Amino acid sequence: MVKKSKKKTTKKKTKSKKSISLKSQEKIPASIRKIGYNKKKLNLLLGYLIFFVILFVLSSIFYSVSLSEFNISLFFMLSLLSGVFSIALLIVLLIYVFLKVSNK
């Protein structure tokens, strides 16, 4: 009798695990479940990343060369913002690469 009750409990546990995983998938919207690698988005991301890196380099050069206090402040803020955007886009690019590798 003891063995039969153990078998029944193991069957109930496997059924409950399946039902939990199905319920958790139903709660997640389909648009989020289908996130993956998209070549068009990657090309757009690379374009923005290259643009902000070039903007960062140019504004850093102009910051070091300029003599006026207004220009120094302007190029400092511009280099700071473009650097932050570049780092953020680089993080997003790494996430896309990770998704591409994990889907294979």
C-alpha cells in the first residue's frame, strides 16, 4: 500500500508541474514570447551605434581643441550624452548577439 501511494503522488507532481508551466506561458503575451533575432533591427541598431560613436569622438576632439568656455561646455555635454547613448546601444547589441547565439 505504501508503494502505491508514492506512485500516485509522483504522478500528481508531474501533472502539476506541466500545468504550472502552461499557465505561466499563457500569462506572457505572444509578442514577448517571440522576441528574437531580426536582421533589419540589427542593421538599424548598428547604424545608430556607429553614428553615436562618431559623434562622441568628434565632440571629444572639439572639446579638447576649443578655447571658448561656452564651446567647452557645449562639447562636454554633447560628448557625455553621445557616450551614454553609445554604451546603451552597445548593451542592446550584445543582447541581440546573445539571443542569436541562444536560438541556435
